[in-house]
Amino acid sequence: MDWRTRGSVRTQRRHWGRAVALWDNHGVAGLERIIGAVLAAAREDGPSGLVVDVGTGTGALALPLASNARKVVAVDVSAGMLERLGEHAASAGVGNIETVLSPVEELTFAPGSVDLIVSNYVLHHLIDREKRRFVDNAAVWLRPGGRLIIGDMMVGRGTTPEDRAILGSKVRVMMRRGPAGWWRIAKNAWRLMTRTRERPIPLQAWREMLTAAGFVDVTAERVVAEAGLVIGRVPRAAG
């Protein structure tokens, strides 16, 4: 991990540590459609053995997936998020979630040991090299037939007609909110152009990344204006 990645991890820990108190009511609620899409895709294969939820937050994916899995490993960079997840799990009587405090960049699992890997609105924070590394690693960690499901912000920086349409629609919505919306336009534009915190890539780039890592049956679909769902499967064993 180089100095830029280490700096990003420190920034993410501070940011998400501060966000814990509001995340259940605001962060999760704003992502309902993409969360629903990830969960629906995750359940298509029926019960799972070992599920890894990367960037679990307070458990929007981990908690519902636990009812259909032998075990869920819930990973997050924020100790506060994991503590809140533990509280939710205890209240719901869920006992098959293991929490792991780790940045995505330092994750490791035994080859072929995982049945399903899910991630929602996390990977766009990684620099592109670390996105590719994560996808390559996931292809190794998953058993034959296992799947990787990514729900995330999936948009480029306005270089394609699709990107410009998505960004334009977001700008129009925020413009109607007055000064507060104008400030968000300026802030989000700065983040997107400089890639200082949010580093999304287009839907097609994710599709190509999974294909290059050896995933098969790769699908990519847009769920809401700026967010999409990409799914890939590790080839099944021959015979």
C-alpha cells in the first residue's frame, strides 16, 4: 500500500467514523434502490455458505443476507460502523455475522473459500488500481461458481453522452434547491474532477474489469441515474 492509499484509508476512517450517528437514517435510506438490487441478485442462487460484505456500514446488506447464509463476514474501515452493526445484530438475534475492521486494500481470504462477495457504494472510493486489485483478488477468493456483486456509483467524468446525461440530470435537480444545491454542485464537481474522495468509473469499465479478471456471465445494469449493478461469476469446475 503506497502513501496515497494509506492517506485515503485514514481519510475514510475519519469520514465514516463521523457519519455513524446519521448513517442509518440518512445514508441507508438514500440508497434503498441499489441496496434492494444487490440483495435481489444475491438471493438468486439460493442459500449461501460464506458471504463477505465489503464496506458493510451498519449492515444494510449483512443483516438480511445472514438469514440465508451459514456465515457473513462484514468488513468495514470504521470501528464505529461495525459497533453499530453489532448492536443491530444483537437486537435482531442474528448470531452468524463476524465483523472485520479492515480497509478494502488490505483484505485477504484463502483461495476458493468464499461463496459470495457483495459490496454497495464503497468501491468508488478506491483509486482505479486498487479497484482492479480487489476484483482480481475476489476472483481468487471465490469458489468455482461463486459470485461477485457490486452496487456502486458508476459514472465517468462527462466524456460520454451517457455520463453527460447523468451528470446533467443531477445538476438540474440540485439547481432547483437554491444556494444549498449550488454548493453541492460545486463540492461534488470538485470531488469528481479531482478524484480526491470519490473516484467512480463507468458501468462499462466495471464490466471490462470483471471480464479481464476471469469472471464469466458478467452483467451490468443501471439501477438509478448515477448507480449501477455489476455481477460476475467465477467459472464452475469442469466435469
